[in-house]
Amino acid sequence: MNEQRIKKLERVSRELVSSFIFEELEDAEKTFWIITITWVKISSDLSYLDIFVSSLLNSDILPKTLAKHNYEIQKRLNKSIDIRKLPKIRFRYDHKWAIGQEVWELIKEECNI
């Protein structure tokens, strides 16, 4: 599959997962406050769809919580995308966002913000 089609598939997957989180996860706002899908990466052989996520609260349990809904999300993806081989969804915690948060806290401390 060419690069342009993979990028489109990543974009559509991101939108579908975002809408699922917003519509279906009722307690997500209380548990995680704000959930962010930082980026989506599909393996070159279309075996895996890695979705990198972060949140303001309880970030460590976010990927596991989303993985519990993998079947429903995969089902939605299968209905929306018409390709032969659909990638298996894996949720990953995005550590880069946490590092940025730590740097911001240090800056605020130093500048008395």
C-alpha cells in the first residue's frame, strides 16, 4: 500500500477512535479528565495500528482501559474501512507528552508562573 493511502488510513482510524472515546466511554472524563490521541502509526505490512494516547489524569492505566474496548473499536473500524487486511489495534502510552509536562512544570517553577 502506498504512503498516501497509509496516511489516509491513519487519519480515518484516528477519527474513528476519537469519536468512540467521546461517545462510548462515559466515565472517561472523570477518570482521565482529557484524553489525547497524540499520533497513530500503521505498520508497513498493515498488521498493527498503534495508537499513542495520553491524558491529564491516570495516564498509566489509559492504554489498558482502551484495550478493554478493542473489540468494539475494531468492529467499528472494520465497518468503516474497506480493505482486505485490517490492522490489529494496539494502544500505547505516549511518554513524550509526559516529558513535555515535566518541562512545563519546571519552567513554571523557575519563572514563578
